[in-house]
Amino acid sequence: MLGTLNKMKSTLGEVVEYHLPVGGELLALNPLIGQHLKMTFTGNIFCDACGRKTKKSYSQGHCFPCMKKLARCDMCVMKPETCHYAEGTCREPEWGDDHCMVPHFVYLSNTSGLKVGITRHTQLPTRWIDQGATQALAVLKVKTRQISGFAEVALAELVADKTNWRAMLKGSQDPMDLKAEAEKLLPQIEARLSDLALRFGADAIEKLDEEIVDIHYPVSQYPSKIASHNFDKNPVVEGTLLGIKGQYLIFDTGVINIRKFTSYEVSVETA
């Protein structure tokens, strides 16, 4: 197979099912665990948005002009609380309508420990899987991405909002009672949530009573020591595929973050 990479597609089941997009094809990865897999970067990178060839990838797979003009590459995607849609300065208002001015969830997850995060209402459980969470619980549903950002900022003063990817890849975390954690955390930000409801409307924030979602990954062996593959430093990544977690392929020779290399053209060979 030859084509540009994109983030792995996943399906939640008893064990997460993964497929790797390579150009227009999908490679089923779960059946390859325990087998030899070789990926070779051709040196070509093609923008994920416009398709033009670019020497460097910006914002996970974009050329420089698209990085500068597309809303998906704006800083407010990383920091939703800085959303400027209401000011009329969104780079792409229609994109904002579809991706930001829609319901979002605020959640707690067990990744490399207790973590808070946010995601669009259509992205559960995909977001949890992409981050390598072994447990997750949606705790709030809000009207817009910006509101979710404000709630996340409040909770991030109490718990982590980033994943320690090295710890995440060393194995499954000990189970947590995420409901109990939510019951401890939410009252501590009640005043902030009330302020948001006054600002954006009484229906802007809904507290949820969901069940904890358990997630199991197709991993035969976790690495005891983490070594990273990087196509920019070595165009060939190969070895025995030991497992998949988050957006990482785990080889006996090291790990590689597939999402980091979105739009890189690679050839993929299986045993």
C-alpha cells in the first residue's frame, strides 16, 4: 500500500478495532498484531486540506498557507475558551457553525492518571480512544465549544488536562471510580458554572449522570522502556507489531504516533 497517512480510525468493542488510512485504503491493524510491519516514508508530504506538496507539515498535516487561513488550525482549537466567533472574526464561520457552535462534552478520563478533557458531541468515544483512556465519563454537556473550554479551564485547576503519553504507553492504569471523582470535583467549580449559566443562558450547561465507559486496547505486550520512531529522522519504521493504544503503534523496536505524521506519504508492507 502507498499513500498519505491519516489518524487511525477506531471502533469501540470488547477490544478497540483499528484501521490505518493509507491514501484511499484502510489497513486492518488488529489482525497484524504479532506480525512484522514495515512503513517507509517516501519524503513527500501533501497538505491534508488542499493537497499541495509541502516541505513541512504544520498543525498535523497542513501546508503553511492552509495553517494560516483555516479555522481548524487557529489557536482557539487548542484553547477553546479563546473562541472569537461571537466577535465576527472566525476564519471560517461555516466551519465554526458545524464544529464549535454545537454541543460539547466535558469529561473525566483515566489515561496516565485522572484527566479532564472536552470534545464535540459526535466524537465520543473516539476522542477517549485517541487519547488512550482506559476509562472515561462524560460529566457535563454544554451548548458550545467555548463554554466547554471555560469549564475545562476551571477543572484543570484541580486535575491534569494533558496526558503523559509515556506513562499511558507503559500499560493500563489502575481502575478509578470516576463518578466519585466527579462528585468531588464539580462542587468545587459550582460558582464558575453558575457564572457561565448567567452569561450564556440557563440551558448552556447540563450536568450528566452517565455510566463509566471501559476501554480495552489490542496490546499483546507493553514496552518497559519507551523509544520513539520519527519519520523525519529515519524514514523506515519496522518491527513486530505488539499493539495499538491511542494513536500509537507499539513495535518491539519502539512506538510511533501516527497522528503526528498526518499527510506523510508512506509505503506499508506486511509480512
